[in-house]
Amino acid sequence: MIFVTSGSMLPFDRLFRVVDEAVEAGVITDKVIGQIGESQYEPKNYEFQRFVDKLEFDQYVEQATLVIAHAGIGVIMQALESKTPLLVLPRRFELGEHVNNHQVSTAEKFEMLGHILTFQGDDLAEKMELAKSFVPAPRTPNVQGVGRRVADYLSELVGQKRPSH
């Protein structure tokens, strides 16, 4: 089963349309279940719900052979924890899908680290083929590096003069 989700905060019609077209064209032959949230587009070729509760969401991620999603950090981390391969279509600012392109940057970084695969929409068939043998690299948090960066930042703040009120 493939689980497709865009989270619950913003609509993402492009994601659900691309997956729906891939099911219709036979690119995706597995059963697909979608959580489409506030999206206007309603898939015709796979079952969906607008929202699922956390327990059901977690079960879908655990049971899926592949998750197809936006580049939200929550779904990325959950897929990594469950070791479920994740194929990501980042929301894009220039398409009116988000306030900036932070999802593009997030997706690029996590793909570079071997944690996820990304696609742009028209390359879904190719990326679906790669996903069949994709094993996400385990994530090892860089606690010391983050700690150093926070300490450096705080040191800079302390060294700056505060404006008087």
C-alpha cells in the first residue's frame, strides 16, 4: 500500500493530481490511500480521506511500502523513524503552494543525505522505479554540532550591545 499525504495545514492539489494521474496511467499499481486535507482536488483513482487521526496516520506510515508526501519535516521524520521509504514533492513558492521555498531546501538536503527521494511531478514514473529498491539511510542527529551553533549564536548575542529603551 502507498500512503500519500500533504499534512493537514495547507492544500496541495498538485501532489494529489500527479498521483491520481499515475494510478490512472498504470504507473502506480499498488493500492493507494490518501489524506488530502483542505485540497480542492479529489482523487478519482484511489481512496482518500480529508483528515485521519494521529493513530490512523501512524498506522498508514508504518504499513505503507512507500509514502508519497510534501516536504514537511514531520512526515519526513516519521517515515525515517519507521524506515518507510519516502518520495517527496516539495511545495513551491512560485506555484503559490507555500510562503517560500523552504520545502525545496529541506527536500534537497534530506535527499543529499540519502534519507528520501524527491520528484518534481513529471518524473514520478522514474522515481517510483528508484523507490522500489530505495532503503533510507538512517538519521544520526548532530547533537554536538547543533549545540556548538546555538552556543556560538548566543555568544554573538551577548557580545552585541543592547539598544536602550
